[in-house]
Amino acid sequence: MRWVGRLFALVGFLLFAAVGTVGFYGYQAATGRNLALLDLVVRRFGEAVAGQRTERLTLDVAVDPEEGKLAGQARLSVAATAAPRRRLYFLLGDSFALGAFRVDGFPEARAYKLWLVTVIDLGRALPPGTPLEIELDYEGRPEGGLFGLGTARVSPRDVQLSVDSFWFPNDLQGQFQAEVGVTLPSYLTVVHAGEEIERSSRGRLQRLRWRYARPVASLSLVAGVYRAHDLTAGETRYRLYLADDVELDEQRVLAMAADADERLTRLYGPAGYPQLSFFVTRKLRRAYNDGAGVMGLSIRYFRRGDYGYNVIAHELAHNWFGATVMEKWLAPGTGGEWLVEGFAEFSSQVVVEERYGREALVRRLAANFWDPRRDGVVGAMSVLDNAVGDDSARDIIYAKGGWVAMMLRRKLGDAVFFPAMRAFIDAHRYRAATALDLENALNESTGSDVTAFFDDWVRSARALDLAIESGEGGLLLRNEGDNGSVGDVVVAGLAGVRAPAPPAATPGGESDAAATPTAASAGEPTPTAPAEPAAAGAAASTREGVAQIGQGLVPAASAGPLNADPDLAYADMRRDNNRYPRARFPLALAVGAAGSWAEIASEVYPWSPATLAARGGDGEVRGTWELPSTVVSWPSWFDEHRLVLNTTDAGSRAAAVELFDSRGGGRKRIGQGQAPAVASGAVYATLGDAIVRWQSPEWGREVVVRHPRRTLSGVAVSPDLRRLAYAVAHDNDMEIRVLTLADRRESTLVAWDRDLRDLVWSADGARLYAGVGGDWDWQVWEIPVDGGPIAVLAREAAAIGNLALSPDGTRLAFGAAPELDYPYNRRELIVLDLAERAARRIDVPGRDLRQVAWQDDATLLAVTASAARDTPFTLPEARSVVRVDAGTGAVSQP
């Protein structure tokens, strides 16, 4: 009974005993709604597939983009590795139907599909070590799969089948030799990184065949309307494919790729790819490396002020971490995702540090914070958390994972760490590895014991919180967290250190030293100060003074405030207490009536406490209030006295919308949402796939519009209060739309890729001004609401801030970096005369503009940060508010 055989095979590796629940729970698992169940499914499949290995794949596919179809024939060479096997398992997209199949020497074999899994029952056991040749035909519509997790697009101008769309049979067990043939329309350009062995055309069709010089971890299938450009450096050819709607300096991109690859090769040894191919498109939301030398890059990564260098370096690093040393994809929780994504992020930081200097690394680390209220265990993260988990899981994978690798490097020192990593890669070449494998390799090859470090940073979510505290004995460097892997800490402004203070008793009767041991007390060698870049060849930090936890600090007489860990050598997620004396700096402001304004002073991280100050038009403080967390979007006045604040909510992942009364300090939480916009008596905000509204005085929540499975942002209310403008996004596609509130009728104004900085109505409600990503740059667009061509008011900005319309509607102001100057990209003030189409650049010397707001028709207020080259970036970051005369450009203190 074939049906019974299939059911038992399914139960065997998915552990589903009740047939009626398989579909429901399978849907929950595949869509990420039940990550624990998906984890269990993958583990059980991993147990079932363990012991088989695909050694070679020969693939022929025919793609019909007009019909959205793919037909494939896969020839696989598979072996049992340890014990005899009767069944073999492969993942193949659920939209594909099996056709003919053949197994050499096993005429009784049968093949059938169970959801994403193709099962081949040989009828009798295959002895271990015996290569088995299998031929399998299949066809279907890749976009039609119900449970596909990856990018699957087959359309007339765009074919994208990513590594996790399962477009060919794969067991995810290891690398394999591959040869691929593709037949598809001749107007499409195929993206690959293999050695081409056949190219022919017949009528409207073309056929290509290529093979790979080294074993590959997986494959993507990409074709579209691309322009190809080449660069050969050393023995490697770099090829860049640009989509027809993308304009970049191709030689600049290729030179950056060659530069990053050379630096990574110097660190880790050759990866074995004679060709590396990159394609850039507006269709991808996230970048990827397919493991076979093809890297897909979204255009949005080129707008981050570095012309794409960071993302190129990250994806290239996967040639070692992911393509050469694999994660155990089917064994979640073994630390493999840290080895793949965490070390790729770390490696890109290292080459960025070499190319652009230490300032670039510090700024990169500062942007890679994660919320300590939602911390996670690095070693427990898996590819499942990355693919279908939430943003906090990806923060742990990328931000924390990269930072943990960086701290491991600093603990061991470059001269020890990088040779050990190279030896680890060589030992595990074309194999899967775990975090424990890395730990054992480092313990064996470096002469250091990294077990305590892995206990604290890889196998637990113990937190580190450096703080400079004042006590009876003076200033002390303390660790308020429970993570004990702390060695020397650089302290800026330090003249000297005193002997460690006696350990203070804790409520449980233990001393602080027992609760949070230093590296020395844990039996580890005391680490040196953080190393300089490998290229610089230096060993000591450029900062002044080091101290250990518990030591007293002596400030230098003229060095200013003390700051613990200014180089961000440690993953300390709470930085406001690293500075002494304590200080909070302006972060955001909102201008009210008669030139008064509200100012939020805080750090840039959502969990940081904040101070709200109400100021008069003369800048004098009228009142202050302490807030447990800072704002996550620009505040705005609801009326003369009440302010709308958007703050993080410790009890929920959605931000809170709060009404704050400056007259008496009263607060009212009216709901949850993002980036609230204020209208007369109402507040609008986005909440997932909906725009919601609260109206005074009842403040009941109403859904204004909903777009299922879409993300909404950028809500702006028209001056006549009759319409809403907003953006609707899915994957990397975005539409700017307008909704008429009376009849809920929508119209689409712009269809573009998903990068929107701000959306502002003109004074007459006839136009919208938008900060939009161009190619590598940021642009300001003027969009007619009732039809007509879009006017580009500004372009080629390396970075851009918020848009602010003057009260009389005649001028638009924003901060913009006029040229690429990574990692600084200092923003100047740009004031556009909308009638004359004339722009005035106003430089605020030595300052970077973070936010601008009009105080009246002639004057602006701006939140600024230091941008002086001789003042290194650090945290907490010193910021201030300045007043700018829009006519003369004069800058003064408010």
C-alpha cells in the first residue's frame, strides 16, 4: 500500500502522528509562525537524512518565463556514508511534480514527494561507500509553492531562484561537484560563476552549460535584463551584472570587490573560486551568497555611504564561512549560524577597518547594537531564526554574532587569532562545523583556553554593562552585568588607576568578584589592550589608559570626562553609564507654538532612558521630565500643550504611542504603532500591515486601511486633513500612495524600490516631497498628487536626513552629505527655494546635522553632532542644538 508507506515515511522523520494535524502544523512551521515546531521538523529530517551524501550533481533545466514554469532533470551521484540505507531524502520545492526517475542497479526503486521532501525508496539497502546514480525529472511553477521560504520568481524579465527556494533536489549535507545546463529565452542574461563549456542558440532560445572548479554548497538560478562588466585581478575574474534600471560605476564596484577579496584571502587563504559574480537589482530585499560564487546585492546597500563596500565584503566572506566551512543546516542550535553569519559580519568589519581605518570600525560597531531587553544566545541561533524569525533574532545573529567574534579576535590578538582561523578553515574545508568545533580548535592551536569566553558569550545570554560609578573611595570601573569575560578596559581621560577596591558584599552574601569574575580570577591570562588593525602592525590602543573591573580611576586634569571603552572593544549594550560625569545630549526635537520646542535628550538606542525638556522660544527650559526609554521617531505637538511621543515598549515588540502633557507631566498611552502623524484631534500611525487612528477624547483605535502581508510606513496627513500619504512595501518593492479619508479610495503615485526617508505634503496639498533612494545616492523628489511628472529637486547625496517644510510653505530644508566621505559623510544644511528651484548650502562648521526643524519662516533649529576629524567618534555621543538663519547662514546657540 503506497499511501501507507508514504505516511510512515513522513511520520518517521517529522514525528507527526496525527494525519489531520500535519497540514496545519506544517503550514505554521514553514511560515515561521511556530519556530519551535520548524526547529523540530528540521532536526528530525536531519536525523533521517544523516548518513547519505551527494557527491555530484548534473542539472539540466528549461525555463519558460512567459508561463512561469521550470522543467528540470537532475542526475545525482549519492553514497551512504556509514551504514546501509534503503531510503534517500532530498528537498525539492513543493510546487514541483515528479516525472520519470531511474536508479542504476535498483529497478525496483520508487520515488514520491511528501511536501518539500522527495523520498527515493530503493527497495533494498545500499551498502555504504557505494556511489549510486539517480536520475530524476520534475517540473512546476516555482512561484506557486505554498511553503517555499526563499526567493522564487520566474517572470518574463526576471528569473530568481535563490538557494532556499529548493529549485533542485538537495540534501543540505555538504558540498558537491556541480555541472549546470540552462535553456531559456535568448534575450535574458544568465548570471553564473562557473567555467562555461557550452553556449548555443536556436531561434528565440539559448542554451548554456557550465561547471564549477571546486565543490559548491548550493546553487541559485538568476537571469534577467543585465549588463555585464569584468575585471581580472591576479588569478580571479570578477564579473558585475547590473539590472537595466540600475546605474552604478561598475569599475568602482569591481575594484572594491577585488580589494575586499584580496584582504580576506590574505587572512584566511584561497577560497578556490576562479570567478566571482555579483548582480545588483532593485528586486532583492536582502543580499545573499549562493555558495557557488554568485552574490546577489540589493541596490539599497549601495546607499549606506560606502558605495556598497560593506555588503560586498560581507558576502565575499561567505566564500569561507558558509561555502567552504558549512553550518550544520539540519542541526539547529549547534552554533553554525554564528560561524556563517557572525563571522561573515566580523570579517567584513576587519577589512573595512583595514581599508578605511579604525574610525570606520567604531562607527560600524556602534550601528550593530541589539536590544539588551531581548537578548539571545548566539550559539542557539540557526538558519531558521534568520529565515523566518523576527528582527531581534537577526540582531543576535548579525550584530551580536559579529561583535562576539570581534571580541574573540581581540582576546587572542591578531598574530594568534588569524592563523588559528586559517588552520580551522583548512581542517574543515568542504565540511560542516559547529561552534564547539571552533572552540576545540582554538583551545588546541592557540595555547589559550577560550572555554570561559564561549561559556559567557556563545552559550549564554549573560550581559556585560561597564560603568564608571562614584563611591566613597572615589571613581570605580564596575561591571553591572553578569558576564565575567572582561579584561583590560581602555578609559579615555584617565591619568592613572588605583589598586582594585575591596569587593562589595552582595545581597546573597557573595562578593562582586565572585558574582562577576574578571578574566584573571577565572584562571585566564590577562588580555592585552585591543589590537590595532592587522595592516597597521601595532599592538596597543591609541586611547589613553587602561583599567580592570574594580579599579579606582584618577581623571586627567585637562582631559575632560572619563569614558569607559571608547573604542567599543566590548559588547556593552548600555553606554550611558560609561561616561562620568553623566550627561545626556539632544537627540530629537519638535517645534511648537511661538517658536517654543520640546527636546528629547538620550542615546540613539531605543532602550536608553531619556529626558524631555520643554523650552520657550528663547531657549529657556520651562520644565523637564524623566522617561524610561527614548523616542524611536520624531516627536510632534498634538496641540499647544500636548506632545506625541513614540517610545519602545518593554512589554511588547511594537512601539508605544504616548500623549505627554507638558503642563503637568501627565502621560497617556493611547496605543501601539510606528511613526505617529498628528492631525486635528487625531493621531495616525502604522501598525504592521495597517494604518490605525486614535481620536480625542475617547482614543479608541480604528483601522483606516489595511494591506495584508505588506508593510506600511511614512504616514503624512494632508494640510486640509482630507487625505493620507504613505508607503506600502513588499519584499523590496514600494509604492507611495494617497488615501482619501472620506471614501477610502486609494491611488498610487510612485512605484519604486523600498527606501524612503521622509514624506512631507506641500502647503497647498498639491504635491508631496519625498526623500528617496536613487542608485548609490539619496534624492529629494517632488511628486504631484493629481498626476504629472516627478521632479528631482536634489540628487547625489551620500546621506540624507529628514525633510522640513517652512511654515509659509516656500522652502524645504534637510541635511545632506554632498559627497561620499566614508565613514564620515557629514551632512550640511540644504535649503531649497521651491519657487525658484534654487538650493542654498549652509555648512555648520565641524558639525553633522541629524535633524532639522523650522522655528519660524526664517530660522531653523538643528540637532547636530561633532564631525571634527580630530575628535574620534565614541559613545555616548556629544550632540547639541544650534539655531541657523536660513537667509544669512549665520549659526548661533539657541
